[in-house]
Amino acid sequence: MKFAVFDHLDRSGPDLGQQYEDRLKLVELYEWAGFHAYHVAEHHGTPLGAAPSPGLFLAAVAQRTSTLRFGPLAYPLGLYHPLRLIEEICMLDVMSRGRLELGVGRGASPYEASFFGVDPASSQERFEEILEILQQGLGTARLTYNGKFFSFKDVPLVIQPVQRPHPPLWHVTRSIDGADRLARLGCNVALALPTVDAGKFTARYRAAWQALGNEPEDMPFVGNTRNVVVLDSDRDAVAAARRAFHVWYDSMVHLWRAHGVELPRAISTPDFDEAAEQGYIVAGSPSTVRDRLIRDHMISGINYSICRFACGDLSFEESARSVRLFAREVMPALVPQYEPDRVRGRQKAAVGAYARGLDWIGADDLSEVGFLFR
């Protein structure tokens, strides 16, 4: 089991510059806590996504961290020129010394595709062609390709990724029926499903993976996303999670409502209690969250736990407190052997925070920082 973070980077207030800085401080905290990776969404024309160019934000992440892996989840390939995207991927992988995780998808919103003059009906075909170009172009010195949408003849690719032939590939899906195909591709998968449905997907993916003659322990990551709020009491955590959920959901449905359509329930329910029951939200004290995640992990069978600690109108302080409690009291209980990696990540991040003036580390972390300099 690995732990990771997913972030819509949805608008949380009028001061966007401060939100970017707060998120980068949280990213430093994710490294301190020992999370494996930070994944950020891409959206356009909606408060759901304040990182419409995820590569720009992730370039800052690369400079603020040293061990945390990161990547888009996902690039909507139909909105990109593949040659420019190849170059951006290579730059991010080089800037981070090989820490990029490459998430790709066709895009969830037909409205966002239309902003770019892309016919939503062509999204699957465009996705498949651009993905083929990426896989052919990454790690090669020259690109030649002839397709329906793009053609290239002996184009020089002077920047190469650190990870060969390309950074680890991720797909986003809500379709249980896609498990067999994704297992054949051998890619990592990020789900956004109720816990029970995630279990159906994972079981099918695992069976397809082993049917191909692969070893079970070599199976790629299959993770499920959820909003997580951990505070000192169940009452405080649920109240904060409920408040933030409604703000976050309004951002989720912004474009759909603007076109007179309600968001399909397959994407998200508008009811907080229903979402919590389905496993989209886990909120409570450390012991409550720990027990719920143990149960949900057993049902879902995932090997990659993807948490969203910042969303809606959660303050930086609420999200930071949640991460610290999760790191200290939830993660080690779920995966005891995770502790050594968490401590190493915490020490490295603490050194970086110390150099920047200790402006965000909590008072209860100062003893650990002091230990590093004794």
C-alpha cells in the first residue's frame, strides 16, 4: 500500500495567489508525511480547477520538494498538441530528476472540450491517437507519425525524459468494464468510485493481470480517490467536511448547471451523507478515520490510497492539521512498515522548511527539526 494525494486545486477564496502559496506549503507537508505522490487535476472555465496549466504548478512543486513524486491526473490529451506536450513532460521529468507521474485521460467534461473547439464526439479517437504519439515520441530522438489528426516527419526531440521509455503512466476511469483493457496496458489506475464498485474494478483488474501471466506482486497501482478530513474530534471533522463538501460540489457542477444540466450521479452525489456512506468522504477523529479506511481498503482491494485533504473552503490550517494527524496516527496503523519512509521524508522536508524560516511547521514538529541540527 502506498498513500498519495489528489488535488483539484478548486477555488477556495478570492486571493488566488495566496491559495497557490498555501497549496505549495501543503505539498511540502505531504513530503514531510511520506506520501508517495501528489496528483493535480486539470480543468478549464470553472472554479473546479485553478491549475488549468498543471505543468506550471508542478514546476513549482518540483522546486519545493526533493522526494515527493508528482504529476497531472490527468492531462486531457484531446486539448493538447502532442509535440508540445512531449516537450513539457520531458522538462518536468528532468527538472524533478525523474519524479514525474504521467496521468492521461480524454477529459470528463464536454463543455471544456468545446472551449477549445474540440468536438466531444471525437474525444476518444483523439485521445487514442495522441497517447500513441506520446508513447512513440517519449524516449526517442526523432518522431515520425502519420495519423488522422496529426502528422510528423522526422521531428527532432532534443530533450529526453529521465525515466525511460517514459514516466509511469496513469489512467483515470469510472468504468468497471475498463479493467481488462487497462490491465493489458499495464498502466496505473486512479478510480473515482464508491468503495464497493472500486472493489469490483480491482478484483477484475487483478484477475486480468494474472491471466496475462504476470506476478500478483508486480501489479501496477490501483487507487481510489476520496475527501479526507481528520481533526481532533468526530464532530469537528464532520462539520468541516460537510461545509467544504458543499462548496466543492458547487464547483464540480458549475459548468453543468451553466448549461442547464445536473451533474450525473455517476460522477458525484450532491448529498454529503450519501457520499460519506459510499466512501467518497472519510471524516472524523484519527481513530474513526483509521477504522473506516481499514474497512474500505479491505472492501476495495486497492494498493494505492488517494486522499484529497484540501477542497472547498477548508482553511490551510484545517488541511495541515488533517495531514499531520493522518501521518502520525492513521498511516502507521494501516501500514506499519510505512513508518521508516515517513520519517525519512519528514526529516528531508523539515530541513527545507527550516531553511525557509519555519513559517508553516506546527509547534509540535519543532522538536523533530531541532533533532536534525543537533
